[in-house]
Amino acid sequence: MLLRTIYIDVLITVNIFIDYILLVCTRRFLNIRASLKRVILGSLIGGVLSLTALLPKINPLINILLDVAEAMIIILIAFGFCSKKNYIKRVAVYFLFSFTFCGIMIGIYTTFKPSGLAIYNNTVYFNISPVLLIILTLCSYYIMIILKRLTKGVNGHETCNIEIITGGQSYTFCAKIDSGCNLKEPFSGDYVIIAEKSLFENLNIADHKTRIIPFESLGGEGIIKGFRPEMVQINGRKAGNKIYIGICENILKGEIKALIPSELANNQE
């Protein structure tokens, strides 16, 4: 549909809102540790970049390259630096949700045939009321959340949010629920949550009373140092103090840098 008039304030506002939802979906789907401020900043940049809709009609190939460049900028701002592999994954998932979102919105508009929808240079423009925009966006958001639950994320595993407090500092990260992880501290028999050292900024494990915890995996055998934190919360629920945090380095690959035994995670439900 071609509209005679495009309001720049509407164009930017609509795309800020859409980019925010897309970034939140990407963050949740990949379990990315990113602050709300960065996500908001990324959506603001996305709204400004939507001004490419005002450019003359662009060659489709150039348009795709421009979309890729914009996505790379938005993802970098919203989620920060990471490995090349994870960066490509983030951009790809962002595109997946973007195409899904556009398909859902266009499908809804095609069904109900309201006026005010247009797409210029692959940029969506809705000349609609804010209330209707919020309703349609929320519908799309929950459809994407259902998609994540059906696929259980790209890793094929469920996850949970972990918060620990130790030495007066709080650390929050996402852990993969692993039924094959049955690691326990050998003397007390307490559960052990395995986490990469990179998750604990400014943590000096030498300041804690540590235990040597042996482990076995498909990659072989080894030992890790574990400590008992002052408090552990799993999905917002206090998990008691009979839990150790086992610190490892460069063992866990991918976006998620922690493992939690399924028995421990299920006990919090």
C-alpha cells in the first residue's frame, strides 16, 4: 500500500517500539545477558535507522545489504561485543523474529484490511492509533514467546535464571537445566551449579572457603573449585544455602555459561 504522507515522528516511534520487542525476543530466545538500558538504546537506534524508508526506492540487493548493516549495528549496541560465532547467531535470530513479526502484522492487516499500512525499503510504517499498535505488537510478542517455548530455544534445553550473592556482591546469569549434570560436593552431598569464571566479574575466589570438586564428563575427568555463596535464588525463589558454585574456565561453550542439575531446578518449581 502506498501512502501519500509519512509522519516522521510516527515512523520513528513505531519502529522504536517494534525494535524493542524484537530485541527482547532475541535476548530471551538466546538467553543473552544484556541490560535493559542497552536494549532500549538499541531500539532507539533502530527507530532512527528507520528513516531509510524516506530514501528513494533502492535496488533489492542493496536494500538487503542495508538491512544487514542496520541489524549488525542494532545488535552490537543492544548486546555488546561477543565472539564472531555468537554475533552472527544473534543477527540471524534478530532477522528471524523480524520476518516473523512482519508476517504476523501483515497477516493481521490483510485479514481485517485497515488503512494506514505501508512498507518502504523494508521498513514498516503504520499510520494507526497507539492503542491498536500496542495490541498488535503484544499479540506478536506472545506468539514469539510461544514459538520459543515450543522450540525451547536454540540449544534445545530449558533454562532458568540464577542469582547468587557472595562477598556483598550480586551476580545474575542464565543456567541450562541439564538432566545429565548430577555433580555434588563429595563431603556434604550438596548440589553444585557449574558456572564459567567469566560470569563473576571482580570475584576473587581466593577470598572464599573453597572445596575441590571432582567431575566426570564426555570430555574426560577433572576438578573444579567450588564455594558456598551467601544466598542463591533460582527463578526468583530462594534456594537455601546448601548449594555450591563450581567455577570452571573455558569448559562450557555457547551463549549459556552455566549448568544446573535438573533435580535442583525442578525442586524450585
